[in-house]
Amino acid sequence: MAAAFDSKSVAANGAPRNTGYFQVAGISPDTGAVSVSGNFPAPTPAESASGAVSGLLKNPNATGTDAGITAIADGENLNVAPLASCVLPWGGKVAHNATVTAYQSATAAFGTSCVSEQRKCNDGALSGTFEVQNCSVTAAAACALPWGGTVPHGDVATAYSEASIPFAAAYGCADRKQDRECVDGTLSGSVSYDKEACVKGEASACAANASYSKNAHTYSVPLLAHGADSGNLTSADVSENHGVFRYSLTLSCNDGAYANENESGPAVASCDAGYAWDAGSSSCKAAVNGTCGTAAKSYANSASSYGSDAFCALGNGIAAPASPTFPGAGASVTWTCGGSFGGSASPTCTASRGSCATAPSFPNMGALTVGNPTSIGQAWTY
């Protein structure tokens, strides 16, 4: 190895003062450097070099008894005192001029590096300040999950902002999802996404309702599954407008609520006394008895038709028989008129016609005096 020497410990041609002996191999006339070889524990002036150890001895321009070091003859023995080693902070030693790696701390945070320095031994004094022999980078921390448990650094946890979404909602679980990544103990994303799972609710059935009201009409609606139709439902009897009526209702179930309601009617159950059902107006109408019209009268012999006269005045307006013929001279025609809405038929209606033409009228000419005819064909005057 390369050996360093203190020139003050050198003794030439005399008894050694310290340990560590080297034999002079050569002297540089320019620098005063003395090359030596050999390491002898107990040398004598007569020993010669052995081994392959080499080193370098320099003359630091010393004065006094050591000033003649550059004049040491080749081959003479020299006494050299080696420089001191250094004590390491963590125990042990390091030789003079050797270096070791030391660290600022034993650990470094995740994502950083260990900070180190090279410390060199110089005759018992160690350079630098770091005192730790080994250093490791701390492993990344796992992340605590909002719903319990942990997720390793670098892994992703799927989280939801809602655990349950109503069936009728326009959005689904996918719209309330977020992937949260663990980065050294910190979970990315929004803290509002703190549910482990999400479920879209199922549609609700519609409960049975024995007294469901629609337009003040009462129906008994059975239990209906979501999407099911009720079929035709009949209302309870409704007393109104001179009768007893029933209405019809159809509906369906949509997530617990009735939908597509369609009511029709009424259909008559019965009409009050004196009333009858009129399909045209869907109502109970009061009974109307049939009555004869203006055609039920006496016509002059000279008349030839009923003209604008009607056979029936009230009721259903239907004569029986239908369209009675106009009576002949001295004759008559009969018919009846039907009632309406349960009313009775009229009594017999009669139209008659005179048998003779009406005598012409003459002006009043006072007393008439005539002769006294005595035979057929005889004329007279007045």
C-alpha cells in the first residue's frame, strides 16, 4: 500500500525511534522524495529489502538533525511513524486517507432519496458531519377507506356518492361513481364519494285500495305490480240525476303510483220512478205521455190533406199506425201517439171530414112573392 510518513520520525544511520522500518530505494534530487521498499518489524542496519510494499517519503524542508534527509544514501534503513486511523461514528475504525459513505438520517420519506456524503480520514480526523452508516427510503403508506379497511399505495378504490338510488331517478349508479387512487396514505378524489357500493332501487308495486276515488266515484283497486294494468273496474253505485249509475275506470301502476287513468260512463243501473234511460244523453229523462197533435180534428168536405197539421204533440212523436191516411168525405181516421221515456200512449186521436159541400149563401133581398104554378114545368116570376 501507499504509506505516508512524518519526516520528524526519520532516523538515518542510527537506532530507530519509532516502529515501522523501510529501506531506502531511491532519492529524487529534484523534489527530495525518498522511495522506500520493504517493511521490517525489527530492522538492523545490515537488513536488506524484502516484500513488495512501496511508499513515498517526502522532505518537508525540515531543519536541524532532519535537514540532511535528502542526503541519505541509497539502501540505508529509515524509521517511520505511520499516521493515525479514524474512529467511525457507528463503531470501528478507518485507516488514514481512507473514505467511508455516511448518511444524514437512517430513513428518507417516500418519494425522496437518502442524503449521503463521503467522509475521509486524515491522521485521526474524519471529515464531514453525517453519522449514520445505513439509510433506506420509507415504503409508501396505504390509505384508509371511508367504509373501513385499507387500499395499498398505487391501487384504486371505486367509490360512490350514494348507496341507493330511487328507481324513478333519471340517473344511475354509474353517474355517482368515482375511482379514488391511493398515493402514499392520501386517497384522491372527493370526500363525498364515501360509499363502497351503490344499488339502483327496484320499482314499487301499487298497494290495493278498496276506496280509491276518481271524480267523486269510488272504486276498489287490487294490488298491482309495477307496469301492470287494472283491467276494467266498475265503480260503486252512484245516485245522481234521477237514477243510479255506475262508471268504469282503467289504470296502470308506475313505481307505486297509479298512471294512465281513464274513466268512462256512466252506465245506468236504474232510473227513478217516472224516469227512463236516454242513451243519447246518457241520462235519466222524465216520462212524457203521448198526446194528439193538431191533425186530430174535423176537416171540411172540401179539404184534401192534413196540410201542416201534426199527428202527435208530445211523447215520442210516433203515430200508430204511422202516417194515417186523410179521411174521405163523411169518414174519419184514428191513431194513437206513443209516449217517451216510459210515458203512456195517448188516447185515440180522430180526424174526420164533412159529408156535404157547404150551401152557397145568397144576399138578403127581402120578401119574395111568387106566383102559384099549377103544373110541372110552369114558370113563375119573382
